[in-house]
Amino acid sequence: MGETQLVVPCFNEASRLPGDAFRAFCARTPSVDFLFVNDGSTDATLERLRELERELPGRVGVLDLERNGGKAEAVRRGMCTAFKSSAEHVGYWDADLATPLDEIPRFTSLLAARPHVELVMGARVQLLGRRVRRSPVRHYLGRVFATAVSQVLHLPVYDTQCGAKLLRNRPELAVLFEAPFCVNWTFDVELLARFLAAGRGAGALYELPLECWEDVAGSRVRATDFFVAFVEVARIWSRYGGALS
């Protein structure tokens, strides 16, 4: 078991899962293992994942969910399993590798350097010298969404929706994943709400600007999903608002 275990949710990823990238990363980074969660895929995703599992024993595991429950539930189920491992750090990463795997050591190094930080979140910040490429529409809708979330959580967060997050493997953080999320698209926001409602301070959160992030062709996120996201944030406020005031 490596020092870090990452959950990778997968739904119908057979045609675009970058298996070679995972193989190469495992070959040069023995401290990181992966737990792929097959979220009831109807294509050959499970076969692709089992192939990786056979090729990389002890480095790749597969959690097969027979029914599709959505990304939030796939991540939650995977994280519940990861927290039971002996890994020092656990987290989740998008299967399309919009955030490259080479960003992982930066996350683990930050946790090593800052003992008070419990949760590191990737942030897609378009800074000079960084290669962060998002469509203008998604970028500006994302900024409006992040502003609304900041108001709801009373937290100056820049980017809740980046699919790259790493936590310390501690029982008090594992409980944040015990109950199903009440939302799907914005479960990252609900995770932060649970973190704060549990009395864990904002100082234990850290947003790490990514060196590289790129929109991947075939993304299932649509502009209309941002309207769904706002409805979900309202639901999160209804459930946790009292504890966040």
C-alpha cells in the first residue's frame, strides 16, 4: 500500500480512459495507488479497469458498483473504502486527467509542509506561467458560481468544482463521507459544508493553484448544468445553513 490512495470515479469511460498515463505514473511513482470505482457503466469500462488491476497488482484496485448512482455516490463509496486503507493520504481525481497525475506530488508535498492543513483542493487559476485552459463560458460561469458558494459557506473559496482533492487519512475526516450526499453535481460544496459544520476551521483548508489543467474532449458538463448547480447549492444551504452562520 502506497502513502497515497486516490479514488477515480468512472462511468462509461472505456473509450477515453487514459490507461497508459496511469501505467506510466505508477511505474515512476510507487507511493501512489488508485482505487477505480466503476459506477454502473454500460460499456466496457469494467473490463478496462480489470485489465489495469491485473497489470498493476497492489497498485490498482477496482470497486464495482452494479447500479449507476452518480459521481457523488461513486466518490463517496470509494472514499469510504480508501479511508479503511493504511494510506497516509486519500483523495479523489477525475478519470479524464484534466488535472494531470504529475500534480499529485505537489498535493502530498503541501500536506507534508503544512501539518495544520487537512484538505487540499486543486484550483484552476489562469495565472501567467500556468497552463490552465478552460472555455470562456465555463470560466465565467464558474466565477459566478464560486462567488455564490463563497457567500453560502462564508468562505472565500475560488474553485470548489475541480476534481482533484486530497485529505489526510483520519477518522474525523472519514465521517464526512459516511452519509450519502444530498446533491450530485455540487457534492464538493456539500463536503466543504460538512467540514465546516463539523467544527473544522477554514484554516485547515488549502486551495492549490494548478500548474496545468485542460478541458478534455467529451466532457459531460454542459452550460445548463450550472443552473442545476445553483438549485443544489440552495439545497445545501437549507440543510447546513444553520451550522454555517
